[in-house]
Amino acid sequence: MPEALEATTKDATAPESVPAAPPAEKDARARSLWSDAWHDLRRNPLFLVSAVLIVVLLAMAVAPWLFTSADPRHADLAKHYLQKPNWSHFFAEDWFGYDIQGRSIYARVIYGARASIAVAVGVTALVTILGTLVGMLAGYFGGLLDTILSRITDVFFGVPFILGAMVVLTSFEERKLWVVILSLAFLGWTQIARVARGSVITIKQADYVVAAKALGASTSRILLRHILPNAMAPVIVVATIALGGYISAEATLSFLGIGLAEPTVSWGVDISSGQEQLRNAAFVLIIPSVMVSITVLAFIMLGDAVRNALDPKLR
Amino acid sequence: MRGATHAKWAAGAAAVALVATACGGGAGSGGADGILSSSWGDPQNPIEPANTNEVQGGKVLDMIFRGLKRYDPKTGEAKDMVAERIETTDSRNFTITLKPGWTFSNGEPVTAKSFTDAWNYGAHVGNKQANAPFFSDIVGYDDVHPASGNPRAKTMRGLVVKNDRTFTVALKDTFSSWPETLGYQAFVPLPRVFFTDHDAWLNKPIGNGPYTVESYAKGSGMKLRRWDGYKGDDKAKNGGVDLTVYTDNNTAYTDLMAGNLDLVDDVPAQQLKNVRNDLGDRYVNQPALIIQTLVFPMYRPEWSKPGMEKVRRGLSMAINRKEITQQIFQRTRTPTKDWTSPALGRDGGYEDMCGDACAYNPAQAKKLIQEGGGLPGGKLTLTSNVDTGSHRAWMDAVCNSVNNALGRGAVCTVNPVGTFADFRNQQTAFRLTGPFRSGWQADYPLIQNFLEPLYYTGGSSNYGKFSDKRFDALVDKANRETDRAAAVKDFQAAERILAAQMPAIPLWYQNGSAGWSDRLSDVTLNQFSVPVYDQIKVS
């Protein structure tokens, strides 16, 4: 899991830092699109709330031991079978009670953040890279390549996401974190590819691209220096909003028993086993569900804020 | 078979309605014509009598067939059914006379030939029937079912039809309790159409029992209706039974509570706390001839090599049976002390054979596992179907118990298989690489039934492929004994070998449980924990 963790931390910061980083770019104008966006974001309460939540969630994913000393896998059936939450014991092992196996629910929701966020961030990173690449090539070169890539995109776009993920995942015997990430990314890149293609087609007609071409810049330089940075804005908006969706997709698939599986600690897995206890001990189901809701909400709010900032026309 | 064995794999019972057809059990007409709906699991195989050795298919066979004998639903005693008398002078050559007047539901009379044809079909190697070993005591079995090579005959010499109502059976060896094995479903008669139009028969099986099959949709359910022409005295007291396939017993229970289902014969562990409140008197929980075990794949060298018996014993000691049965199962299971069932009674051979090996002792467990060379690959994966019997919950608990005892993180994980049929297929194909669940539901209260089919070399349900010459010799000796007490002693001696070798970890004795709607009355479970459908009244 160390690799997964590393990937998480690196990637996790990506969507956030992206709006921040470009202002550093030596753009001649006083206020680029990016710095303008950052200026707006800092004043947006929606962004601030979601950013705080996301920072806490990322901290949980990276260093869960900071939040609890309890072991999420330690089960004490005799003492803790479905023990009720102790709401006044803040941050204690028994704060949220225990599940049917006698495991601390508080420890499990803290440790569960890692799987959910790793999946969400991993999938988002992969779909962004793959989608942008496909979209950029199709949009810039056009012609036959565009036709082929766009038709491939259409084919993948036509596959219902959850159904497709179910089909892909059931063909794996052992479903580890990376299998889930790859399966979701395998099906999820189409939207980004379409957005990126549209954006690239617009930008390649811009004066500075034409000028660069006239000055004899190589294709790779044009793509990387001129097209890519300017086509990224809509891609980032779509990716940030989709990120929340991947968290719920992971929870959905784990709930159906075809996503992550024990011994991986994941909210979806816990929701799945918790729903059987609904009548006797609803908290076993409700607590991880609330965590999923909060996380999805935080990422969707972030996506909204970023979209507003990057697309002033919406205001 | 040496011996008789009937046995079925206890699935528990079943659960997610693919469709809740048959809401509230059919047409709503009550009285003697009322139809009840009941939870079911998809059978592994098509419903051929000699190819069904699991409980879900067995449930149907018990409704649509009657054999020479039938086990009394209350006492388990083998009573004559289609047989008028079974006579022998030497416990080796039997003359069987049928009662007159029995017919199949298509009108064809049940004759001696109906039996011999069915048995020859079941025994023949070419028909690949899972229960073929049940016929292996009959003279000529080796000709139709050689251990290797092609069969030398089509029928067994030991079966001779004398006239329409009489046939004789010659056994290879004396076997005094052989007639008692004839209540098993592998021994039922078959109509001509089974052989002449096999596919049609499979789509809509025809038998001689109190019910007929109205329709069967694989994976979804089966509708059975009372057959008014039934010749036995245990005529159905209701109009029929709609069996509905569920893939989650929680869903079945919820459907029962919602009034969409009349009978659930597997109350999920999660609901055991509520069941008295929910159902009051419409709930039964009684001891049954069922034991749950974890079988080791002895066909895998990493599990069977010398030294591993220590690891197997160690694992058994790492399982806190008491805690799991108390909490997860709310005391509806009892921790095991042997490989049989307390329902056999002390005289029947139930005795604490497992001793220390079945007592929770994490320190000793850890030590034994280390001495034996550790777990293969340092890992342990438990496999079971999870659509019935709340198997997921206890497998997780067993894994936690093992992980806690070994204290090395998550070495034990579970491999949940979605459906019973799929799990059975993996098991019967010997594809499993780690310990897997085996729920054994006996067919009559004899210790032989708990040992021979499961652990005898080549036994009909020996899915771990355990093989031990001393065990086999003791079972053979026991089967030759004419004195019952002496036979029990021999079987117990064989059981001691299991205790030393631990080819299967006994977990707990399972009770039969069932809950039903207020439309039903006279719901009982037989000794094998299957509802006695024909006695249920619908109001």
C-alpha cells in the first residue's frame, strides 16, 4: 500500500494546487485567467469550506494514525459486538460504537478515507491524463485521427458507467485498490476527452498558436507550451466535479460486493455490511454513509467553486 | 457408499428474490387449496435424483418423489413407503415387493422396472451421476462403473426383476442396515419418459410424490402443485408450493415481514435478535442433524504435506467458537466437540472427540502453526457461498479470531462466493486452494452418515479428497458389524483419526430454523431441518 499512499498524496494535492500554480507562470499580463480565478476563489466561502474539509480528509487518508490510535481491523466480538456509540467520547475508540465483528467504527471511518480518496484521486488523475491526451490529439490533428479517436470515445461513452465497471470488475479474482482504480479510469475518461477536444479545437485557431506556427515552432512545443496550458481550464472543472462522483462510484461498487473487499478498509464495504444491521444498530450503516456524503459534497462544492472562478460567463 | 449415505449439503436455505412473484402465496384462496410461497436457493444441478446431493434440489425431490422407504419427518425412522416388504435371510440378498396401485403423475404405473432402470441409470459411469457411489454395494456395480476404463455392462447383475411388483437385489457383502438407506432420494423410481425424452423431463420433472411440478424457471423459482392422484397416505394438505429463489436470506426475511413470502427456512443471523418479536410463535428453532465444518483441500500438497496436521489443528484452536456462536448466531449454533451431531445421542456415537483441538487457545494455536511450518504462503483464505446461512458474518468472525490469535495482521481473508450453486461447482471441481465451508446435513441419524461420505477415500462428498488407509479400514470394519454398538465403536475409532489429522475443522452444530406468515399453520421441520411441506395448512 505504500505506493498507493504516495500516489494519493501527490495526486491529491494536484487539483488544488493547479489553480494556484499557474499564476506563477510568467505571463506578461497582470492578471491571467488563473490568477483571476485564484483571486475569486480565495473570497468564495464555498471554496473555503470545501477546502478545509478536503484538507482534513486528505490528512485522514495520509496519516490516519493522527486521528485515532485504534486498529480498524482489531475485532473483539465478546466485548464490543454492536456496542452503541458513546457520543460524548470525542475521538475515542468507542465514539461511534462498534460493528457486528466488534471493530471500532470510528477507527474504520478514519482508515476508510484512504481507500475512497485514493480511488477518487487515482481515477481522476488517470482519466485527466488519458482524456486530455486523446482529446488534444484528436482536436489538434483532426482528420482521420480525430475520426478514429472520437469514435473510440463514443464507444466507451456509450457504456453505462456502473454497469461497465461491474462487468470489468467481476472478471478480476482479487480486487485490489489499483484494480478498482484502473477499471473506473478505463471507463471514465471519455467525458474529459470530449471536453479537451472541443477546447483544443477552439484554441488552435487562436492568434498566438498561428503565430507560433508561423515562427516555425515544433508541433510538440505548440502542443505543450501553447495548447495544453490554455485548454486545461474546462478539463480541470470537469475533473474536479467528477472526483466526487468516483467516491460514490467506489462506495456503490463496494456495496454491491464487487468493488474493494476486505481486508481493505473502505466506507463502501462497511456500508454494505452495515445495511444488514439496519434494524438493530442503524449507526453501523449511517456513520460510514455520512462520511461518504460529506466527502462527495466537499469535492462537488470544490468543483463548483472552481468552475465559477474559471468561467466568469456563468456568473 | 459403502454404506449408505445420503447426504446433502446444507445450504441453510435461501434468500434475494429475483422476483417476488407469488405475493403472499398465490391465488389467495385458503383452505386445502391454498398455495404457499417459500424461500429457495437455486439447485446446483438439474433435478435428477441420482445427481442431486445438495439440500436445495433435495427439497424438491422430497416433494415430487417417494421411494421404497421414507424417513418419518418426526422420528427419522425409515418406514416402508412404496415398498410393501423388503425381505432377506442373509442381509445380503434382498427381495423387494412393491405396494400395488402406485403410479407416476403421468399415469404410468410404478413397477419393479421403474426402480431397477433408475438405479442402473444412476450407477452407470456414462451418466456422470454424483450419487453413483450409493449403488456401489450392489453386485455388478464395478462393471457399469469401473474405477477406470470403459464400462463392461449396461446394467448391474445384482438387480433382477421377478415380476411387475417384485425384484431382487444382491449385495457384494453383508450389509444389515442397507434397507434403511433406501429412503435416500438416489433410490427413487423413474418413469419411462425420463429415459425416452430426457430434456422434457428435466424441464418439468415427473415423479410419484404428493406434488407435481407445474413450472420451473432456473434461477428464479419453481411452482409445485398438489397431485390429487397421489397414492401415498401423506397427501399434501395445501394446494401447492411456490419456491422462490433468493440470493440473500435477509431479503427473504424482509419479504416474509412484508407479507410477500409465507415461509423462510433460514432465518438470517442479523434478524435473530428480532425474530421472537417479529413472529412470536410463528418461528421454530430446533436441533438438527447439521454440522458446519471448514474442509482443507487435501488435494493441495501445501495443505496435506507431513507436518501440516499441526497447522490444521492450530487453526482449529485459533477459532473462538463460543464467542462466535453466542454473538453472531445468538446461540442458535452450538460449538462442536466432534464430527457428528449431538442429535445422534451418546448411543448413536456422539462424543467429545475433538477435545483440546476444538477449544480456543490462541497461544497453543500460534505455537502449533509455527511448529508445522506456518500457513502456506503465510496466508489463509476461507471460501463459502454467502447467499444463505449468514456465512459472510461468521467467516469474517473466524478470520478475525485467527488474525487476533496469530497477531500478524490480516493473514486470514474471506472469499465470498455469490451463489450456492457457483460455490458447489468450485467445490466439486476441486478448484479451491484454501479451506472452504462444508455444511453437512445428514439424512438419517447414523454416525456412518457423518463420516463415510465425507472422509472415506473416494467418498461421494469427500470434497477435500482426504484419504487415510486406517480410516477406510475402520469404516469397512464398522459396516460389516452386525451389532450396532460394535459398529458405533468402530466408527468412533475412525473418528479419532480425524481428530489427529484434522482434515476438516468442525465449527458448530446448526439448528434448523424457520419463520412463517400468519396464513400458515402446522409448519414443522424434519430432522434434516427441511420444512415438511405436505403437512402445512394454508388458511
